[in-house]
Amino acid sequence: MTTFAELLLNGVSMGAVYALIALGFVIIFKASEVVNFAHASLLLAGGFVIAKLHGQIGFWPALAAGIAGAALVGCLVEFLVIRRSKAPDHSVLAIATIGVDIVLATEIARHIGTDVLAMGDPWGDRVVHLGPVSIAQTRIAALLVALVLITAFLLAFKHTGWGVAMRAAAEDGETAALMGVRLGRISMSAWAVAGALAAVAALFLAVFPTPGMDKATGLVALKAFPAAILGGLDSTTGALVGGLLIGVTEALMSGYQGDLAFLGRGIGDVAPFLVMLLVLLIRPAGLFGTRELTRV
């Protein structure tokens, strides 16, 4: 039971981090109807800035710089690629983001090389004991920070002018533009917010018990993609639920991998995608996604 509780707590905390990344996918899709496959590069860019600057200016200023840097990269991708594209089909833009991801990830990986970069976080390798259950302080911090950020976003999305404008643009962009909503500004702000959330996620993906950030850290964003699809690519609530489901599934499958040897090694890495496939077979739009209705 102790092992199960520890795995569950770790799964929930990692699921909250996945939810931050998945929320970035959802925000961009709602604002511009583009599936952003360059999200891993935004995460990598934010984490790289934090890792490089914390020794010079301190952890908290470096964290702010990393968040701002990832947001800026997101804005540049939107302004230079998404906004400039004349492609009528959004699937073409999705393919374009794959090219952007390859370019950015390759360049950042070239600077990282074979190093494993420390993030300089204040939690270190300290562990909290809750009775017989032990959990790293970084996991608790990840859960609390993710919940605060997700709650703040959901409140802003529902109760601010920016949130109303984004919802209007997602519902009917042409009508929203006629009503005075600046679609370009909404799209750029969505990319900026997604980049900022990715930078925070990068921090918690590279701290204890992980040894640090390396050039493969951005690939973890791929595990958050099933979370976005699972919850529904146009649902902010779905991103949270999907992230938690994926995090808990991955933690439990990895923790009990010895008892599931008949499924093969590395089942924990494959489990998020298996869950996504099973859900999509039953609900193609995801758990909270909007179903498209066809008049016949």
C-alpha cells in the first residue's frame, strides 16, 4: 500500500506538469486552430535559459528570464511562421511547426551537447515524509505550482477581456474579428502563454529526482500530447484531466513493471499512448472535446 501511495502521489505531481504542457497545446489550438508540434522546442528553450543563467543571476531571476524567453520564442514562431503563412489548410501549418521544432531543437541541443545542466532550484534533493510515504519536495512544489497556474489561467479565461476574446475567436474567428477582436494579437498572446507554461514545466522535468536537463528533455513534451488529445484538444479542462490521467498511468505502469513483465519492458513509456488510443476508439473528440455535428 505504501508503494501504491508513493506511485500515486508521484503520478499526480507529474500529471500536473503534463497538464501544463497539454494546456499549451490546447491554448494554441483554440486561438489559431494549429496543432503545435514545436511545443517541445518551447519547453527546451525555456529550460535552457534557466539552466544557463541561474549561476549568474540567481534561480528566481533565471526562472523569470526562462519564462520570458520561452514566451518570446513562441511569439516569434507565431509572427514569423503562422501569421505569414498563406496556407488555407491548418494541417499545413501543423507540418510547418514540425520543421520549426527540428530547427530549434537541433540548435539548442548543439549548445547543450553531452552536458546535463542543473537548474539551481531551491528544493535540492530534500524528501518529505508523510507517515510511511516519502515524496521529493520538488514533486510537491510541481503539484502546487501547476495547480496555481492552471487555476489562474482558467479564471482569466472565463472572467477577463482577454479570455472572452479568446473564447470568441475559438468559437467563430470571422465573427469575432467583425466585432473588433484582434485575432493576430489573440493568437500571439496564446503562443506566449503556451511558451511560458512550457518553461515552468521544463523546470520541474529537470529537477530531482531527474539528474538535470539534457538535449532529450524536450521529448517529454511528447508524453503531454496524449494528455491533450485524451482530454480533448479544444478543452482547457480536458488538458488538466488528461494530464493527471497520463501521469498516474505512467507512474503506476512503471512502478509495477516487474509484475507486468508479460507486457514487455518499458511499458510505462508506452502506456500514455495506449490509453490515448483506447479513449479515441470510444470518444474520437476526447473526454471533453467538442463533437462535430454533421447535418444530413
